Amino acid sequence: MGPLLRWSWFLGLALIVPADLPAGGAQRRQPQVRRREGSGPLHTSSETVLRLSPMTVAPVLTPLRAGTSLRLLRRWCCDEGGEWCYVQPLAEDQPRGWIRA
């Protein structure tokens, strides 16, 4: 009875374990990248300028008045520790550009 019990246990284990594995073996699903959506537009607190690139010596695209509504597109931290934001003014006919945060 001992060998019969041992073989039945082995056979039962051999039939159950493969059902737990996916068809491709032990592949894992990669987590999906999720981006946080902003809650609303940003507003400038003081007068600033919209620049072509995230550098203080970059050409100025257009000046922005205090209270201008902006949509944040990207953030970037420079080597000197400063932070820049790539924004799009919500007013029509205004280009996208960089402001220093």
C-alpha cells in the first residue's frame, strides 16, 4: 500500500502543478505605466517669461503676465538644482515653452 499511496500522491501533484503555471511558463506581467492627471490649470504668481529651452540664457518666446493660466506638460530638474516646467498657455495663439519653477 505504501508505494501505491506514494505514486498516487506524485501523480496528483504532477497533474495539479502545471494548471497553476501560465502557458508561456513562468512569465510575469509587467506593470502598466500610469501617469497622474493634473487637477486643473496652473497660474503664474508673478510676471515671467516663456523660454525656448530650459536655460536662463535661452531666447525669450513671450512674456507672461501674472495670473496667466498654464497647462503643465513636463518637469525637468537641471544639474544646478533648479526646476523647469514645460508649459502651454491656455490662451490662444501662444507657443509652448519653458518657465523656471
